[in-house]
Amino acid sequence: MKVAYIQPFYKATRDVFRIMMDVDVKRGELRLAKDLIPSREANVIIGATGDLSGSILYSFPKDMTLTMVKIMSGMELKELDGFVLSALGEVANIISGNAMTYLNSENYRCDISPPHVMVGTSQSLSMATDVALVIPMLSPIGEFEINVSLREADE
């Protein structure tokens, strides 16, 4: 896993949050996660194929997820229902697509799979590689994590 994969995800996240929600995000201290990764209440997994393959896990607390969707839709919501989860999946999808565009400018040709959204904290998730880089993201509306588990196709 190369740290060079991180900047495109950070930049894409920063851009999407600023444009879609007028929220500034900052990156926390990077760390490695081995084996199973604990999840939060709202999680989105997106697969990557091509020059880089693996998966990206976006993990959000419930309150932050509801706040994000309120900002985007103008609706006050109380539960992680289908509408909220669809919106969250789309945010993660846009971030991942933009990150792949940035990686493309670094000569990595990659595609992403449709988002898979999961609810609940009772699960720990296994990622596509033995080690994932965890990008803590900090914002005025909450903290979340992006777990990047990618490897070059020829590794």
C-alpha cells in the first residue's frame, strides 16, 4: 500500500464536502489498520479495479450522516432509512469517482463498483488487502474515516 494513494481521496473528499455541503474537512493523523476494521453506524464500501484493485470503506457516525443529508436535502431526518443511505452511498460514490480521476492523472487507470451501504456497528470488516490506510477526516459536523485498501494489479 502506498501513501501516494491517499492524497487523491483526501482532495476528492475535501472538494465534495465543500461543493455539496459547504463543509470544510481536514485530514487527521494517518494510521494503518490490519486484519479487521471496526465499522461505525453508516458504512459504504466501494470496490476498485484496474491498475489499482481493492476497496475503499467510508465509515460515518449516525448523527453526522443525518446532518449531511439534512444539509443536502433540507429535510430533518431521524433514522438511517433508505433515502438517507442512498444519499450517503451517492456521496461516497462521487468521492471515489473523483479520486479515481485524480489517480488517472497519475497514470493509474481504475474503475469503481457501485456502492454497497451497510448499517450497524456490530460488524468488523475485512478489507481487500492485509493492511488498510486509515484517513481520519475531521469536520465541524463530525468525524469519519476513509479506509483505503488498494494494491497495484501486478503486486
